Amino acid sequence: MWERLRTIWTVPDLRNKILFTLAILLVTRVLAHITVPLTQTEQKALVDLFNTNQNQNLAQLLGLLDVFSGGSLQTFSIVALSVYPYITATIVMQLLQPIIPALQNLSMQGEAGRLRFSQITRMITVPLAFLQALGQCAIFQKAGVLTNFSLIDPNYALETYAILLTLTAGTMILVWLGELITENGIGNGVSLVIFAGIMSKLPQLVNQGYLSSTSNGGSGSGIVSLAILGVIGILTIIGIVYVYLGQRRVPVQYPTKRMVGRGLLVGSAQTTYIPMQINSAGMIPLIFAQSMLLFPAVISQYLATSQTPWLRDTAQWIATYAVNTQLWWYWAIYFLLVVAFTYFYAYVVWQQQNIPENLQKQGAFIPGYRPGEPTSRYLATILNRITLAGALFLGIVSVMPFVAHTQLLSAASLLIAVGVVLDTVRQLESQMVMRNYSGFLS
């Protein structure tokens, strides 16, 4: 392994790419420490909001967003939204492809269509980032952090819009830096930005887990608890790697013809395979499921102080029973939503690929199955089976924080971290092979 790393460092072009990637990631972490100006009272209210557990639902929402932003939300930095508005825009564009024919045609136009598709995605990111900034600031206003926040009051409108535009600009700057990494560095830039944020938050999470363990039974029990969590985390990561790389290879034959002798064409078949991923949805089902459960939690925060009795009582019931993270049925609903969204997203991606029709156009076939409808049914059956395994695995990983009683094993964070590392290692491997080296993994 060390010899491989030394070989990578001796290649000037590859070394420059790695240094450029690290430099851009360092810039993103510097931006994460440039905070939105707050008064001393507002700063104290922000610290108290994240350090107290008076509202479990609000704490879960803010804790989740803070982990994804790499701690930027807890300090209310200019990049507190991270790149998640861009991720949301990307998901929306993917889901709209089967609905809007123009987008579907655009995705089939090669490199020019891909660039135009990316441009539209970035344009959609701007209003989404503004809306997310508005929602985040509204939550802070409700919690007493932002006292001079108002869209209509002329005394506070300038300050309010300055904060919203700053948060929106911070997201777009991170997207731009991520695309610089993709073009001139190693790995997917946007994913690496998220990965850097999660890794920067890891020491604080470990320290919090240790302190909570020692407070319950001394330092010895704290170390034992952390060791047990470490073993569980390693086993979970191994499982994620196996599922992430797991695939069902469906053999496909392409008819070919070659010239033999004088004008004699002899037919033959070239055999390849279709790699059907067990987890083709990635972490998207977790985002969908968390959004579905966090939405009523946020709404209940606004209705808790309503002057209408039945609205106030309904909000209290939702916060106490429906979205209470301390209850087991909350995690059961979360598990079911993850499984359902895994199937949903896997079928959306499968329909966009349109593999049976493409095979028929190319004259290819799966041995034992006629092209067209029989091939489509066969591949759909395989998709059902392997997606079941992937959906159940994602569901089990998603409830790990409840089983282990810690946020150190956040499913989304682990999936992002493992996925980014594997993707980066693959790109390093391809770069090494392209330069006539033996590779990074081989």
C-alpha cells in the first residue's frame, strides 16, 4: 500500500491534482468559519439552541443539518447551507426527466446536452438555496436567535435580505469550488465538499459520545462504549462497501460478423454483461425519508404557539407521538419509508436507462429470452430481487442510531463517506492505469 502511495506521489500530474483538491477543500473549511454577524445576545441564543435538549424534534432537525454542513450551521457561517440545495436540484432534475420530454431529449444529446442540463440544475439551485435559507432563518427566529429578522419591516429588511443573499451566495461558491475539483482535481468535487464537512465534524461527535458515556458510568465504561461503537461502525462500513460494490451481472450477447476468406461473412456473438447494482439509489432514499419525517416536525414548531386551540393541540400531538425520535414506531416508520423510497428511486433510474429497448435496437439479447417484452420482464424481476436486498440493508443501517443510542452511526453520513472514498479510489486507479502503472488497488 505504501509503495502505491509513493508511486502516486512521484507522478507530477497526479500529485498536482491531489494538492489542488486538498487546497480547495482547505478553502471550503476556511469559509465554514466565516460567520454571519450576530449580536452577543444572538450568539448566546445560538449556542444555547444547540447545547440544550429542550425540544427533541428541533434538536434532531438542527443536528442533522449541522452534521451535513460540517458544523457550519452551529456557528451560522456563510456556507451554513452547504451544497444541499444543489443536491436537491439535481434530484429534482432527475425525477423530472421522465415527465418533461424536453429534459429527456436534452440528456440524450451527448456532451452538449449534459452541459446544458448542468446549467439548468445550477439555475434551479439559486431559488432553492434562497428558500432553504429563508426556512433556516425562520427556525432561528422562532428559537430567538435572529431578533432583527423580517421581510416586510423596513427597519430590518436590509439586514434580512443581506443574510439570505449571503447564505445563497455561500452555497453557490461551494458548488463552484466543487466543480473546480471535478475539472482539475481528483474525485467528484461536490461529494468531496460534503465529505470534508462530515469528517470535520467527526472529532466533535466522538468527544460528545465519550463524554455522554463517561457521565453514565466513569471513564472505563466510556472507553468500552466507544470501543463497542467502533466495532459496530467498522462492521457497518464493511457492509456498506459490500452492498455499494455488489451487483448482479446479467450476460448479454451482441451479434458480430467477421470476414473469412473471399467475401464470406461468418457470424459470431460477443458476450458481455449488464451490471445491475444492489444499491442503485445510493443515499437518496434516506434524504427522502428524513424529509418526510422532518417536515411535520418543522410545521409543528410553527403551530405550537397558534391561537387556535385545535391547531395547537394537533401540533402538540404530532411533536409528542408522531415525530418523537425517542419512540420505536418513529424508527419503524423511518425504516418503511427508506425501503419504499429505495424501490421508487431504483425504478425511476431504471426507466431512464431504458436498457431493454436499447438492447433490442442494438440487436443484443439475453441468452434464453427473446428481445422486447420477455427481456423487460426478466430484467424487472431481477431488479425487484436485488432492490429488496439493498432496500432492507439501507433500512437496517438507517435505524442504527436508535439501536446504538448514538448519532455517531448516522446512516447518511456513513453512506456519503464510504461512497466518496470508493469513488475517489476508483479515479486514482484509473489515473494510475492510464499512465501505465499497475494501479492503486491491484
